[in-house]
Amino acid sequence: MSRVSFPKSYADTVARLRVPGGFLMVAAFLWLSAPTWTSLAVGLPVSVLGLALRAWAAGHLEKNRALAESGPYAHVRNPLYIGTLAVAAGFVLASRQWALGVLFAAVFLLIYLPVVELEEQHLRLLFPQYADYAKRVPRLWPRFIGDSSKPFRWSLYRRNQEYQALAGFLAGVAVLIWKTQ
């Protein structure tokens, strides 16, 4: 299966739009969501799983210092993005708005996939062993074999500031609960 490739100029542009785009998505989420207690019970566990995957990945990631190959990185090259996608999917389910699902899918395809390519180009330059790693481990669809025996490190979780994702998740949950009233 061939993979989609984005022109570098496009990828550079959308990389700069990732944060402002995130704020627009939050605004759309705040405006459009119409949760119920049932939709929260369905969607929030999906988001929690995504948040847990992000946390696990952050505890194995030494950005620009060492190639992450342990923990979830033994199974998929981009677990942070997969976790983000799961968090967003859970919030979409909780919000009961298919339009948000379309918006989040478009943002993932048009912004996050090109950013993944840019990051992989950077990693290929930084770590000579990345090419071999990329042959063994899939980009976005996990394989469930591989050695993930290195321990999770809280110090990396903190250094990578993954607690910010937890804070954002809790804020999103608070908004959804508030909107059920």
C-alpha cells in the first residue's frame, strides 16, 4: 500500500497552523456539542484510553536525544498522534455531533498527517537508525509484537509536559458535563 506524501511547503504551512487550528476546533466543540449522560458514558472511556496512550508514550520519549523504540513506540511510530485521535474520537462520541467528527477527521488528514511526515524527515536526519526502525514499526496502525520492555519514566512524562493533555482533557470533560445540564 503506497502512502500519501505532502509537498514540504504545504507541510511547513500546516505545521504552523496546528495550534491556531486547535483553538478553532475547541471553539467548534464548545459551540456544537450537545452531550447526554449516555453519550458521556460512551465517549469518555474512548478519550481516557487515548489519554493513557499519550501518557505511556510521553514516558518513553526523549525528544531529539534518543530514538524512542520502547513502550508504545515498539508497536507504532506515532503513538502520541494515535492517542490524540482517540481522545478526539471520544469527545466526538460524547458530543453527539457528527459534524465535529468530520471536522476532526479533516484536521487529522490535512494537518496532522503532513506534520507526521515532517517529523519523520527530522528523525531520519537526527538518528541514522531511524530508517531501520521505520521498516520494522508501522507509522499509524499498531502491530502487537515488539519489545517494549524499557520502563515508563515519570521524569520523561513531566519533561514532555504531558500533564497539559490531562488538563485539557479535564477541561473538555467539565464543559461536556456543564452542557448536559
